[in-house]
Amino acid sequence: MEAFETLDISGDAGIKAYGKNIEEAFVNSAVGMYSLITNLEGIEEAKRITVSCDSHSLEGLLVSWLNELIFSLDAYGFIGKKISVKSLNNNRIEAEVSGEDFDPVRHERKLLIKAATYHRLRVERIDDHWEVDVIFDI
């Protein structure tokens, strides 16, 4: 099973992520999002940040999680490459993200993602794996 694939959506960008558990699906959705922003091969794991957020539902938690990662890029210039989920339940996620400060000279700039949206959002367990569909406002 692939970690993620891009969704072809007119005017926006989207990711379909997979995972053997919900933690892996959240990680793969974030890595998929980061891959829309830049080529991850050029990102070094020079710095670590802790990211945590809460929400009222699993779907809301996914959107909050991805938007928190977007905020870290917009506000602090940090782009992640490797993600380790410390805890995740229906209301809260805490993860450690390794990456570095985005450098436009060294890092290719692909899409400018403004936000993860609720449009066509899907977080679903199917048989023995999880699938996530998320669309980003660009």
C-alpha cells in the first residue's frame, strides 16, 4: 500500500493518505502535504518541534493537525520531513516533527498551501487500514 497519492482537483490540491493505523494515516497525510510544498529529499532533519492540537472529532483533528503544520511553516519557516506521533485519540494529537527551516535558495517551492479544508474531508477505517482524503486551499 502506498503512503499517499495526490488527488486531481480543479483549482485546489488534495491528498489521499493511507495507514495501517490512524497514527500512520495522520503521518502520511502530513508527509503528503509537505510533498506538495517542496521536494522532501532536500529537507534535512536538523531541528525538531513538538506539535499538538485538539478538536471535537477525528475529522476536525486531522484538519487542525495539518493547519498547525502549515502555521509552523508560515509563521516560523519550519518544514517537516519525518513525523513521530507520540499520542493520538479522537480529541488530541501530539507529535514530534523533524525538519528544518525552509530556504528558498536550497528548497524547491511547489505549491503555496493556505489551509487544510473540510471540503470532501474523509477519515475512514476500511477493513484493515485507514484512508484519509483532504483538500487544501492553495
